Amino acid sequence: MTDFKGKNVALIVSRFYSELSEKLVEGATKKYIELGGDLRNLNQFDVPGSFEIPQVAQKLVSLNNYDAIICLGIVIRGDTPHFEYVCDNVTRGIGVIARNADIPVIFGVLTTNNRKQVEERLGGVKGHKGEEAMTAALKMTETLKMIQNES
């Protein structure tokens, strides 16, 4: 794996459950630096909730200013079907954008049943999903570059 030296990366961050999503950002930022990134090339775009992530991701892809986009957020199941609607929209939205983009668009949205499951994924027994999203972005950058070089 190479590094993020000279690569511009965008983080799109849902501010719903902001105290938890901030931990996703911290993990992603830490990994970006570990992988050679310069904080001047890491830009964060905040959105109110996960539902809004795909709209911003589409706008950022169209700018052609970024080498990778990482979508971060947290959705916790509640007592109503709202959870399913939000999860379905954000998952499908990011998926469509990723399939049509020439850069990695990484899904780093936690969709959990409860807060304990979120905490397990923010450095607990399930690892750190913010760090994993950043690692995936670098790996996908390399893979897409290799494919482009094939043509």
C-alpha cells in the first residue's frame, strides 16, 4: 500500500449523534496522517444527518477536486420505521454514486441496533470503523489507479 501523500480527501460527516460521529472523524483523521496524508488536504463537510450524505457526495464527486470521499455517520434503530428509511436511502445513495464515480466513495456509516454496538465499532471489540474507512479509501485509490493503467 502506498500513502496519501499529495492526495486530497473529503470527509462527509453526519452531525446527528455528533459526539459519536466525532469519534469516527478522529479515527479517520488519525489513519490519514499515519498513511502519509497532510491535514491541509483533508476537508470535512458536515451534514445534519446521514440522509443528506449522498447529496453532498454527488456534489463533491462532480467537482473533480478529490482523490477519495469518505462518508461517515451513525444511524441507531429506534421505535419507528424511520431507521429503515434512512439506512436504505444512505446506502443506496452512496452506492449509486460510488458505482458511477472515478474515485473511491467509501461507505463509513454505522447502522446499528443500539449505542453499545456503535461504541464497539469506535475502537472497541469490533475495531475502529473510521480508521477502516480511511484504509479502504487508500486501497481503493490504488486499485482504481491500477485498473486505469490497464486501459
